[in-house]
Amino acid sequence: MKYFFIVCWLCMVTIAGAQKRAIQFEPLEFRKAVVKARTEDKMVFLNAYTTWSKGCRTMAEKVFTQDRVADFCNASFVNIELDMEKGEGLELAEKYGIFAYPTFLVIDKDRNEVCRISGVMDAASFLEKLKAGIRPESSLAALEKRYKEGDRGYECVSEYLGLLHRSRSERLKAVVEDYFKDMEVKEICSRNNWRLFDTYVDATDMPQMKRMVAQAAVFKSLLGKEEAERKMFTVYEQALSDSLVKAEQITPARYKAYGEEIKKMKLGKEQRAGLETLLQLAYFKSCRMYGDYLKAFNEKGKNLTEVQRQNVVFTLPFFAEAPVELKGQAIELVNKLTESDRNSEKGLSPQMEQVYRYVLYKLNESPEQNQ
């Protein structure tokens, strides 16, 4: 009996030990980790985390502690983890364009990004993505070489653009334009190419977006009216919303050009009215035309969707610098919108109530408080 208990105890110890395997993160600076990886003929696996990210904690607790994940990473990489909001993490977040968490990078001996994985997933999915990402033929350097040597096949371009996008590379737009430059509209609208176009042609100043607007009728006939209009509307709505919220300067020439482009799209009445209203508001804000801004919103605010209207509300603190009378009108507008939301069928959400309170606070700040 004594031997039976000893055997059971040894089994439990063995099982417990086996279940404790996890990725072994070394307490190294990034520079030293690269040197060690070069010496050991490995690559660096970087767990780029933040303390507030629930997803980061989930991956650390439920995926990095899986035996198969731990065994593969411990054998293949020099593993380090860095808080992206402290010390050298701040610099690396900017260098590698890390803006979402959790994010995991594999970096080679020359500090080039080889593989990027973002988001929460199970152990099997994580390992699959990791192994696929570090295959020599799938690396950014390999795909870039193939592309420069003339490989313009969908498979190569799709993988290449995906890596450029994930690494926030400045080359992305140039590659997108190069790929679609001499392509017939019919070919652009094929299933695979349209997927790339829809994903990566995402700014009003991109030549291929201007091409789509100029040939809107052709794109509609090939893609279908709804799909083509969705794409054009989405890109221009995002651009105008960004201009509005970020206070980007819109020159009279750009204002006129935007208006002409919106007409060429021949969108539905509601979509066109919404874009034209956003354009007017963005232009009046960039020119500090306070009175025109209020007049446009009061007369055409009904053309805006709920999300668009919320973006407008976020811009109202710029009236803090307006003449007293117009500033007062802006405060009245915020109070009116708050009351309207409160009496609506949906009611005033806690989030929007906070937004309205913040805007009123900014509008009622004294000049001394703003300094």
C-alpha cells in the first residue's frame, strides 16, 4: 500500500510538472534579445502587451501556457515581452506600428518583421498562424523579393499587401497603385481583385479611388449599384468625418473638388445629402466660419446619420474660441440635442450623455482654464 501511494504521488507530481510548461520569456532588452537570437541562429518572439488589455492577459494565461505552444516557441525563438506603454516599448510600438493589442511579432536577426499576429485566439489557431508566418517563402522579405522580380499574381500580391498593411508600411499605397495602375475596370471588379481594391483603396486622394469616381457608372454595371455605391460612400464618409473631427484644413479648391466628386458618384438622395452636409460642416469648421457652421447644421443636420451627428457633436468644442454670441448659440445647440436624445424612442445613452457633458464643459471653460 505504501508503494501504491508513492507511485500515485509521483504521477501527480509528473502531471503537475507537465502542466506547468509555458513560454519562457527572458528578461532582456530588445537589442540584447536580437544579439542572442543571432548567436543562437533563432528569431525573436515579442509579446507586445499593455497592462490594461484583457486580451493580452487571456493569451498569456490560456494560450502561452499550452504545452504545444510553449514547446514550439521555446525551441524556435528568443522570447521577450514588453509593455508597449513603458520604456523601450514606446519606441518599438512606433517603430513597428503596433496600435492594437494583443500583438505578437517575430523579428529576424536584422530587426526586420517576419510575422505579425494580432488578436485573441485559441492555441491551435495561434500556432497555425505562427508557423505559417515564419515560413521563409511567407516572410515580408521573400514576398518583397518576388514582387520586385515581377510576380504580380494574386496570391503573391495578396500576401504581400497583407504583410505591408499589418506592419503599417509606407510602401502599401505605392504597391496598391502599382498593382491596379494598368488594370482594366472589368478585371478590377473580378472577385479576388475587388477584394484587394475594397480593402486597400481606402482614401479619396488615391488615384484608383478617383478613377472609380470618374467611372462610377462602369463600376456600378460590373459590381452592382449597391456594392459600388457602398464603397464610394464609405471612403468619402470616412475622409470627411476625419476632416471634421481632426480639424484638417480644407482649401476652397479642395472643397469644390469634393463637391464635384460627390456629384459624379450619383449616389442615392440620402447618401448624397449626408456627404454634402459633412463636407459643408468640415469646410466651415476648417475656416472658422462659426455662423455658417451653425446655420448648416440647423438646416441640414437632419441629413446626417446618428453616427455622423455624433461626430459633429465631438467637434463643437471648437466654438470655445468663437465670439460670445455664437459660443452661446453652440451651447444652446448642445442643450437642444441632449433634450432631443432624451425624449427620443431610444433615449439618451450613458455614453452620449457623457459626450454632451464634456462638450458643455469645454464650451464653458474660461480662457485661463484653456491655457
